[in-house]
Amino acid sequence: MGSNAKSRSASKVALESFDDLFGGSAAQERGVEQIINAPLAELYTFKDHPFRVEDDEKMEEITESIRQYGVLVPGIARPRAGGGYEIIAGHRRKRGSELAGKTEMPVVVRNYTDDEATIIMVDSNIQREDILPSEKARAYKMKYEAMKHQGKKSGKNTLDEVGEAAGENAKKVQRYIWLSRLSDELLAMVDGKKLGFSQGVDISFLAEEAQQWVQGTIEEKGCNVSMVQSAKIKEYGKTGELTLAMVRLILTEEKPKERKVTLKADKISEYFAEDCSMSDGKLMETQTANYFSDIYPIDCAVLSANA
């Protein structure tokens, strides 16, 4: 592809992305906007920005692209009370520009309100593939609070609206918002997969001190928290009965060992027809009981009675 073709392609990407972000007539309706080449030193991070900006492999790709072609899609910013501009979208483009040796970056400047800026900031990042649970939790919380503060009535559930940009429903969004109540240390455990997402949601219902008990016990004992354990801790926390000693007892109790049964194909064929589906729930229960009753007649009498 020649340089002219590349330029046309870059322009097309920039224009399409710009229209996607703002809509064809939105700019004219606002009447207060400008595209400028802002000095990097005058671009400031969005307050409480929940997304990482790291010098990783992805940043190397961004940097190399900027070094060769410049910033194809302008960032979004708003005037800052203390001077300069607050970045709404484009934090990684700014960092890539710094690493590429640039001194300025194109940005669209608009007078957004705090709520408008927060919603745009979240929506412009939430679909990234490498988002950590803690980032999504904090971002959803920020967007939810902004939308509630706006008080707009669209007829939709606000939680559903929050998750629309990422294709997630109200229930999932609510769980992420609950997760955001975890301490930074426990959120880091969820990010590092040392604590499961569902377990983290359970623990998020605890008071700050109780969360510290859980964190300390996990770090001290190196225990893996099961869903049964986190549910117990959550319930005791609700009733006000939870203590440090109880947290230690629950998290260090011996977990029941899983019992696995392997069925050979020739044995299965004696009890199940070839076209038998696992979705035939009652049939599967009955035939399984019959199979085990031939092997363990006493135990399976109970199984059959409970089937």
C-alpha cells in the first residue's frame, strides 16, 4: 500500500471514529468545541481515572504507530479550572506520544459537565479486552453515579444503561458495583485470581474491619476461599456475629474432598440408549440410580428414593 493510500486510510479512520464518538450533528448543537494540538505538558489525567496506563507490549505498538503516523484519532478533553486540559479519552495516546518523542497531541476540546465527562471516559475504555475486574468495578460505579446524578428518565433500568456499552446486563453491572466496595488489597487479589469474583462480591458486603480480617487471614494462611466459605462469612457479617476468630475458623476449615466416579462406555451403554440426551433429566436420574444400585445396592436404595 502506498503512502497516499495509507494517508487516505488514516483519514477515514479518524473521521469515522470522530463521528462514532460525537455523532454528525452533536458538534453543531453544542457550538463550543475545537480541535487543537495541545502540549502534552498541559494535558492532565482525568480525576479518579480507573484504567491502567502501562508501558507494556500494547503500549509499544501504540508508540510505534504514533511515531510513524502520528495520533490518527484525536483525544477528548475539557478545559481545566487550574489551566490546561483534563483528558477524558486518550490517556494511552498521550503516553504513547511521550514515548514517541512528541511534544503535543491533537485533542477535541469541549465544555463537558462532570457527569458527561465521566460517562464518555468510561464508555471509551470499557470495551478493551484487557480490563481488570477492579477497573471495570470502579468504572461502572463512576458511570452509575454520574447517570443517577443526571436524573434522566429513559424508561430503562439505569444499571442496564450502564452496561450497554460493554454488552452486560443489570445483574452483572450490579455485581461489579458491589465488588468496587472491596479494599484495594482485596481487589488486587481478585485481579490476580487469588480471590474469585463471586467470593469477592460476597466479601464486599463486609465492613472495612472485617475485610481486613479476611485479607490478613488469606495472606497469613495462604488459603483459597471457596464460595461456601465466602457465603458463610457474608451471612455472619450481616447478623453482626462475625469476629476475627470466626473468619480464621471458616477460612482454615478443611474442605470436603471431591469424589469422582468414572463410568466405562460399555457399562453406560447397558443403561442408556445411544440417543439418550443429558437434557432428559428425570430419565438420567432414574437410569443412573439403576446403574449404581447394581453396584452398591444399599447406598443406591437411598439414591432411588431421593430421585
